[in-house]
Amino acid sequence: METRMEFDSIGSMSVPATAYYGVQSLRAKQNFNITKKAIHPELIISLAEVKKAAAITNKNANLLPPTIANAIINACDEIICGKLHDEFIVDAIQGGAGTSANMNANEVIANRAIELLGGNKGDYSIVHPNDHVNMAQSTNDVFPTAGKLTILKLLPKAINELQRLCNALELKSLEFNNIIKMGRTQLQDAVPIRLGQSFHAFASMIKRDITRLKKVQEEMLTVNIGATAIGTSINVSPEYLCNIADNIQKVTGIKVVQSKDLIDATQNLDGFVCVSGILKTCAVNLSKMANDLRLLSSGPKTGLNEINLPSMQNGSSIMPGKVNPVIPEVVSQVAFNIIGNDFTITMAAEAGQLELNAFEPVLFYNLFESIETLQNATKTLTDNCVSGITANEDRCKELLESSVGISTALCPYVGYKKAAEIAKKALKSKKSVKELVLSEKILSTDELEQILDPVSMTEVDRSSFEKSKLNINKAI
């Protein structure tokens, strides 16, 4: 294999002659063989977008010669289009606050720009990774800015899948609206509820998650680009400082704004903790719903069996015919992982010292994973579970009528004490509440039918009150 010799402040190394990365990227690859995963493809694109915006800004400020600037811009465009990604060889988790990732980008862009200008890779007298590609920048403002851009690209995809799930749940709530079942508190019979109401509650929960995720995106729009090393903007021209954020906007289409306090924005990562916290909340909600779906579908012969989940695969290597709720199970496992990632992200943000937090690589690694696994888990939950759920209406009715929980509906008519007596008798005699009430002539058939009406037991009619309130307001 042909090589070229490259030099840095540590010494010299042989780099493959065909490689677009350079000596600093190669050192980082050798130092950080941690996850064996490269940095996220969207982060690579975001780094290239920041570098492109920087080259445009420095060119417009007459600080970077147009020929060099244009070559850098063209090299960045290739990376943005998906080329040269295999040249980003540094590990996703790395020491140095992201310096290795930033230098990997600088070297790849520089060597491609050199080629575009007719030179040979490694001839940094033509285009230099630091002096030209990294002009007016530091890892400490480039890396967090690129990280925020990446999050702003990933979050809408997750939100879209959550919206699809919400829509599917709302459709099921309509489909199951007239199916009444027994509600349960602490896994014990409580009072009746319509199956559609249960699914509507799931949908309402997911709506809140969507609202929170949309809102928390605002945390990512404020960037510290122009801060350079610690927020004091050392080695940055006024023209660059005033225009770089606007040019990132133009390059990405994302409406980022430069922080009013660059020192604060450089050393504090609380915005990322906010995003992770909302993702964790959403994961908790998804897992809770997954638990409910598993319980409601349990059995099928010896469990609740009130709903059927789609059969996705064989459930056992030893028990014939067994089918497991694999989709809710995987959703819960994803939730466990997101909750764990949130702790890592929290500790990474807390571990910052003085003017810089050095732990963004592990923070980004876990945050990107949380967003994408949430997106993927939500997609499979929608497509392979929720959309295909069916109700066992007869089973719901059977369990409802055999439960003493409906005795609660009698309280306003016979009093709590009498209703409790009826419930106890029903449990002992194995008769239904309805049978006992009629046999003991506590209420007539018509009265009982009205009291145990599915709608009146599961929903209060507000219309008469709303009308009277409207009339009062008009009179006032």
C-alpha cells in the first residue's frame, strides 16, 4: 500500500496515499477504538455545513482567498451530498471534546479541496486543515453547533412517527368506542370504561409528548458558533462574528441564532439535558402503554384477553403455538435504554469544568441513539401492533358482567353501604351484581338498565350544564 508522510505537533505518521483523512484523524483512530462506530452520518453532514458556512463568511470578509474558499465550499458540498463519509474514521466516543471529529472534517475537506485545485493529497501548502478550513473556528464552537444541527434534523423524524402512532390510536379509539369493559386500578376490578376511552387516553398521552418535543427543539436553535475556544471569540473578525450564524441558516435552512452569551453557551450543556429529558418522558409513556397492551392481550385462555395483538412470529422454541407480544416488549426495551442514555447525558453535562465541557462526544452518541431508537420503536409499534389490534367484545362483556365493580354505579341510588353489601354477596354467591339486585327487588329492571347504561357509566353528559351556564352568562 502506498503511503504519504504527514506531520503534526506530536511527530510524523504514514498515511495511506489515497486517504482524504490525515495524520490527526489516524492518531485518533488508534487512540479511540471504543465503540467501533464512526460518528453519526448526520453529524458528518452538519460538520460540513458549518465548515461551508465558515468558508463563505471568511471569503465575504476578504480573509480567505476566493479560490481556496470555493474549493472548500465544493468539498463540503460533496460531503453534504453523502460522499467521502467513509473517510471519517474517528470513533464516535473520543477524548478531546470532539477535536478528533473536527480535525477529521478539516483534513478530509482540505485534501478534497487540494484535489479540486489540481494538487496532491497531503500538500497542505495549497489548502491547510487548520489555517484555511478551520479559519476563525475552534472545535469548541464547531462541534456543539454541528451537534445541535444534527439533533434538529433527527427530532422531526421521531415526531413524525409519534404523530403516526397518535393517529393510529385515535382511529382505534373510534373503532372501540362502543365496547364497554371493566376498568382496573392496582390490577383489581374498578369501574367500567369503554375500550375506546382507553385508546383515546393513549393518544392524548402521545400528543403531549409531541408537543413537548416540538417545544424543546427551541433549545437547540441557539448556538455558540463564533465563540471559538472559550466564548471570548479569540481569532475571530467582527465580520465573521456578525455573519456566521446567518450563513449557517442559509446553508442548512435551519433558523439558528447566535447565543447572546457565548461564554455561557460554550461551557454549559443544559439544553441537551432538556432534550434528553423529554425523550425519556416519551419513552416512559410508550413503555407504560406497551405494558397495558401486553396485559390487555394476556392469555389468551387464562389471561384478560380483551384485545388481540397481531401475531408477528413464533413465541417459543419448545411450546407449540405460543405467540408473544414481541412488539410491546421491544418498545419497553428501547425505553429502558433511552432512560439509561438520559443518565449518561445528565452526567456528561454535569461533568463540565470551568470554561468547557469535554464530554460532548458521549453525550451526542447517546442522544442521537435515543432519538433514532425512539423513532424506530414508535414506527414498529404503529405498523406492527397498534394498527392491527382487534377487540374481543364478548370477552369484555363477560368480564364486565361477572365483576362486582359495577356496584359502584349503584351508590347514588342505594347508598354506599347497600352497594357494598351487594358486592360482597355477589362475590360469595358467584351471582352477578345485576342478578342479585333484581332477585332481591332492590331496583326494577328498567331502573337497573338505566343505571347500568354503558354511556352513563362511562361518561357524564355535560350538555345540560353547558346550556344552563350559557343561559346564565347571557342573562348577566
